Amino acid sequence: MSTSSGRLSVTIIGGGASGVLLAAHLLRNRDTDIRVTLIERRGEFGQGLAYSASQRDHKVNVPARGMSAFADDPEHFWRWLQQRGYPSSHGSWVFVPRRLYGAYLEHVLREAGKSNPGRLLVMSEEVMAVRESKNGIETLLANGTSVVSHSAVLAVGHETQPARSRGIAVRVGSERDTPLPADAEVMILGSGLSMVDAWLSLADANHRGPITVVSRNGLLPKGHRDVPPLSIDSADVPFGTSLPYFMRWFRDLVDETKKRGGDWRSVVDGLRPYNQRIWQSWSGHTKRQFLRHLRPWWNIHRHRLPPELHERLVAAVASGQVKLVAAEFVGVERAEGQVRAEIRRRGSSTREKLGVARVYDCGGVSVDVLSSSNPVIRDLVAHGRARADALRIGLDVNEHCAVIDHAGKVTEKLLVIGPLTRGRFFEIEAIPDIRVQAATLAARILSHA
Amino acid sequence: MGDIARRNNIPKKFLDAILSELRNAGFVYSRKGKAGGYSLARPADEIKIGHVDRVLDGPLAPIPCASKTRYQPCGDCDEATCQIRRLMLDVRNAIADVLDNTSLTQMCDMGGPEVLIAETMTA
């Protein structure tokens, strides 16, 4: 067991984007003597679910100018791109490959370690559990050893659910995603950004067969446009109201903006600084209403695609190769070398069966911590040391991101960063939001030094 | 409702208009019938005064040119050099800061006629 010395020590569990951003923020102030232990089971840092090499040429869905690791140094990523010889002819409103962003995060981590000799320790290990101890938090590793630190931060990020229907449906890029005949008919469940990734993988493999995209609403993500965000002030935003009231205000603002020759994207982006506050001002009832009825609609406007990609997708739909179906997915079974998917179209009471060569499950990321595939999360929840938030979309944390146990007691030394805190913050999935959270968390951890 | 109007000495019609706006915004709900009336839709400590004020009076702007979404120019000044406007933008932020961090419960604790309204509504 490693013991913690007198100096401040933090263990970060998870070395994806959230973990790396936090480590970088903790090590930014060279005057503070701190020991940061970053543990990642895959042994690749900065390459979580979103930015791993397996995503090949898939693009980041946020323009490069918004992707700096540091909110107070917005050009940081762009400068790094320039140093690597990335073409600057189109300016910083460009969408870079995701693996390039993964490489940037690796660079950020390396620099943080280099400029703070002896303060950053990275480990390739699987974390099995965390325990509160007298001196802080003990992090138990799969190899039987443990790390003791003053505090620990769960940065486990997104995790995908196992594909639905007893393993008949397939996750893109998984081992079972074997090559298909180019003219095979496939079905994709879900129509969000994960579907776009799946479609892109098929398109890049010159797939010619028909692709049926099934989702409850049949909504495609919208495309980006280079328009400035509307300047909105907190004094203007109707916090704490009912959903219909808020949506009326929002739609009126969009209409007014359009009348002045503006774009709806400016309103969506202008609201961004207030999204977490808006979410927190809502009642539990309003939050649930939003998740049930508005979330898909909000997602397609808020999480948009690079314009060229959006055009390609729209063209594929227009050509008939991609068919959008608004339907509920009922189930899937194997049948004569094929799989037969059962769906119920929206507004219809009858089910229908469609035979396809493969069903891809792009149902998005898992949100239920009770069925987490991550041992440390499962252990925390099973022992009542952590619990799901009231809406069951992440872990319950207080306003400072500290874990709340089954009895409502806060564990100040055990913190959470990133998407798992979405019950409290809702919009905490993209780099521009996570880097702000990393800065706040780092400041709070360092204030205990 | 008649009770609130009497105890606070405000016309019933005026109160009716206010309550109907508050109902539209989801701060209160109403029930018809003999045992009916208005109740708070959320616990009083969750309702922030600034949130209610935006619904009743629009953006928290001390003067119309200091609002961004309900902006109206003053007509008799040059905005780029108007010191008053710049000052009023700070005033606006200060107003929001106070009102958005004060709950209905806290306001009741301060006393005054609002206590009667809140007491009647939560009763």
C-alpha cells in the first residue's frame, strides 16, 4: 500500500477526457505541492469513449475554437494544432478528427507532468473499489494493492450499455462488428450522434445496402453554422418556471431572432452559459417532463454535426439509402441467417417485422448507475456509499460534486467529474462544460492544501 | 383568494391577474370547487423571488436599455458613451444576484404583508 505523505494528494479514477482535464488543472499552479495519481484501465490517456483511436476519422462535433482544455486560454488547442502544422486557411471554426483531439489531451497530460516533476503519477490499472479511510480515500486496485490519498475523484465518463436483445444487436466497433457484405440491409437503433458514427463507419467502408434508422422520434441531428451566439443576460432568462412557459419564451426569442435575420443556433448557443442554472432552477416534475418530452428535440438542436457531415447525411436520406423510421423498437430474433427486428411505428398499434443482416445498437450512453459495468461504481452503489440521483441519470452529488450516500450523507473527499454528474448539472458532457467543472473542482481541492 | 385580497388590501381583480400569470408560469396551481383555490406548486424555499419577478415584470432591468432580450433604446442618448447605461448593467446584475438568491421562505421571514399571502397560500 502506498501511503500519503504530508503533501496534498489526489487520486483520479479514469484517464479519459474528464480525468486528464482535471489532472491538468490540478497541476497548473506550480506553487502548490500536490501528488496527482491518475489511474486508467486501458493504459491510454485522454482516449476515453469519445476520443479513442477506434473512432478513426470521426470528427469532434464542436469547432476547434471551443475545444481548448482551459476555458481561460481558449486558443490553447488551436495553437497546438498550428504547431503540428494543421492548415489554418479555414480559421479555427473547423471540426478535427476525434483521435487528433485524443492526441491533444495526451499532450496536455504530458506537459502537465513534465512541468511538475514528481507530482504526476499515471497508472494502468483497473480500480475495483474506493473506501473512506481515516486519512482520506483508499483506492483498491485489481492487482491487490491500493493507493491512499486525501481525496479521490471519479472520472469514469461515459460507458456504453451492452447491446440490447441478448447480444443479437451489435455495438459499432465491438468485436462482434465483423465485416458485412456491401449490399447487406442493416438497421440502426437510435438516430443521435452515435447513429451518425455508425452510418459514417458503414459509408467509409463503401456500404451500399439500405440502412434503416429506427428511433422513437425519427429526428436527425441538425448541422452547425458559423453564427455568433446571441448575447443573453441572466436577467433575461425565465428561471424556475414551468416547461410550457419556458418553451414559449424560448420560441418567441427564436422567432424574434429570425425576424432580425438571425439564426436559431444563436439562441441555443447564447443560452449555453445558463443551461446548468436553468436545469437546477426547475422542479423535479419539470425536469422529468423535459427528459420525457423535450430531450430528443433539444439534443438535435444542441448537439449538432459538422456542416459537411450533416450535408452528406441529408443526401444519404434523400437518396433513399438511409431510411428514417419513427418507431418503437420491440425486439429482435435470429432467423435463417438473418436477424428479424420487430418495431411499432409511431401512431400505429400493430407491430411489424423487418429482416436485416444486422441490427446496430446506437441507443446512446448508459445513464443508470445501478447497472453500471464499472466495478468501482457498482461497488459504491451496492454498498450504499453512493446512490443514483433523483432522476436516475447519473450519481447523486452535491453542488461541489461530492458523492452523496444512500442516507443522504455527503462524502467530501470523494468527488465526481464529468457526465456522471448530469443529474445535478445536466449539460456536462462536452469539453466546454467539463473544462469549467475541472477548473472549479481543482480550485476547491487546492484550497484544502 | 378573497382572503388574500382582503388581508392584503388589494383589489380581487388585480390579484386574479397576478395569480393567473403565476399559474401560467408554474409557480402556483389552482383547484376549482368549494375546497378550491390557489396553492404553491413548489415548496416555498425552492421559489426564488427573482424568478417570480421576471414572470410578473419581465427581465430584471432597471431601465429598458439595460435589457438584452427586451431591449429598448432611450432615444435621447448615445449608447456607446452612456455612462448611466453602463452603470445600470452593473445594477441589473446586482439586482439579479440578490433576487435570485432569495427564496419565498426567506422573504416571509423578513415579515410584512407578503407573509400573509404566503401563509394563506401554503395553508
